[in-house]
Amino acid sequence: MKRNKLIIIIAIVVAVGLLAYGFVVRHVRLTQLERIARESAVLPVEIISPKAGPATQSLSLPGTLSAWYEAPIFAQVSGYVRNWYEDYGASVKAGQLLATIATPGLDADYAQSKARLRVAQTKYKLAVTTAARWQALAGTPAVSQQEVDVQTAGAAAAKAEVEAAEQEVARYDALESFKRVVAPFDGVVTARLTDVGSYVNAAGGEASAHDKSTELFSVSDVHKLRVFVAVPQDYAGGLGSDPAAIVYLPSQPGKRIPATFLTTARSFNSNTRTAVTELTVENPGRALWPGTFVNVVLQIPSNPSILTMPEQALIFRAAGSQVALVDEQNRIHLRKVTLGNNLGDSVQVIDGLSPGDRLVNNPPAGLLEGQQVRPVEPMAGYASAVPPKEDTTGKDGPAEKP
């Protein structure tokens, strides 16, 4: 009997112990769940700090290659193209014959000018002889001094007519030389816009005449090329220090072509707010062609005293550009900032930040003033607070976009 009571007592004790253990475990788990719930209610945020800016910034811009010299060649005499001798892509030397023009009308005028010169020369000889005879009779009753002066002046006028006729012949002689269309300098024929039998008008020396005439050829000097780039107004201040530049061909992204800064327009286009900037590249093998689109990477000096921050830390609202600061009590304070240049993965902050500020990286859109947050360690990878360093020298192509 006593044994049965002992067994019952032990069973009751075990049951009470199990019940107590269940209550304790349940209480611990409820406490953990409450703690987790409280922590989950507080927004976790990554904390970053602004950094000093780089000494230089890389700027990638589109550019266009142009010939060192490029000359559209117009006809200086009217006529028909008798023959052309050089086609697209031909390498030519200065003075090399490109085409000949048949000018029957000019040839007739040239012959007429020569005949007029002979007539003027004959008249001049007669006038000189006559004037000499009258001068021999001067002072005698046979002639008056007035008649002597008239004959002498007639000889002088005949001489002037000879000179005028000579100048006319020289003018036609010069026009005759334009029947031969020649290259103005060493280069490459980049256009041939005429053919045998085509009628061409004389362009002459008037700019307005080009509207009525068509160029026959275009010759370009490509031993060196010019690179034209439109630099935005915000970056133009660094152009005066001869920035380093690398040119990349879209078809050969890994090929680096060093470029030399030549000049800038020192004036901004009122429509685009950009300044035309000219660079030069060597082209000894003529591998580069005028008119090619290229990417130009400029290393422009920057002010390292200006703080920078990742772009993803910005908040854009009706109040303007803002950042979310975290105070010592881990509460949010929204602050307006003034931005400078975009450096690619970061942006300059001209006003509104201090070096020791704690910023929220990738702040959510609904973040509120005074909201409690929970700082966490930033994760490496996408949108990291400390992005890995990239090669901005362009060993494998442009590293940044404007």
C-alpha cells in the first residue's frame, strides 16, 4: 500500500515538474519573441560616413575625330571634267594632279587676250615713233608745242594699254593653270564628287559662289587627328591645367590611344552649356579615320577638401536633396544638402555635411524625421558603403560615365 502511494506521489511530482518546465520554456520563448518583435519593429540601417574627395576625377565623354587639315576642292574655271586621276582613299602629295577640266570658252578668251596684247603692242610702237618725230620738230614753225604734247601723251596712253593687255593675259594665264585640279597638301582623298563629262561652275574666290558650285574632291591630312569634345560647364574649370586624356574606339574597347590637350573654346554653348575642347592624337599608320565616333576619358583635377558620399545615400523629396543622419540615440534627422559634381559611384557634397556625420546608406523611401533605427554593419557587394576601387585609368576601357 505504501509502495503504491509512493508511486503516486512520484508521478504527481513528475507531472508538476513537467508542467512547471513547460511554463518556464513557454515564458522564455515568449520573452525571446517579444525581444525579436521589438527589434524587428526598429528599422535596421547601414551607417556610413562622408569621405574626402579624390584629387582627380575621371570624366568619360563622346568625341569626334577630325582631320588635321581638310580642304574641299572646288573648280576655279567653268567647263567639263576631261578626266580624273585619283579616287576615294588615294594617298596624294602636294601638287599631285587630281583631275583636268576642258574649258573651250576660256581657251578662246585666252587667245583673244593675247591678240589684244599684240594689237596694243603694235599701237604702242607706232605711238612711240610718231611722238619721236613730233618731238624732233618741236620749236620749229612746222608744229606747235600743243601738238607735240598730244603725241607724247598718246604714246604714254598706248604704253598703259599694253600694260593693261599684259595683265589681262596674265589673268587668263592663271585661269588656264586651274584647268589642272591638284592636291593642296599631302593627304588622303576622302571624297570624289565628280565624274568624266560633268559640267562644273567656277567657284571663284567668293564664299557665296560655293552655294552654286559642287566640290570636286575633298583632301584630308591625317598624319595627326583632332578630337573635338563638348565638356560640360561644371567640369570646364579643370581644362586649364592640361588634363590627361585617353581615347577609346567603340570597336576596340581595350585599346588606349593617348591624346594631348590642345585648346578649349573658353566659351559655353548657350543651348548645351558645354565648351568645345580640342585634343590631338598621333596617327602614323593612318589607322584612325576622320569622322569616327570615340569615347574620351579626361582626368580632371578635383578639390579633395570637398566631401563625397555614395549616390544611394541621397533622398530626393519636395524639400530637395537630403540625407538621413543618425544621432547618438539612433534617431533619424533629415538634413538638406547642396550637391556638386557627380563622380560616377559617388557625388560631391558642397554644403550640409561634416566629416564625422553618420549617414544612412540606401535609406528607404518612407524614412521619417525622429524615427528610431538600429545600426547594422554594412554588407560588402552591391550598394556597399565602401565600394571597391575601380581602375579609372582606363586600362580596359572607360571606367566611368558622365
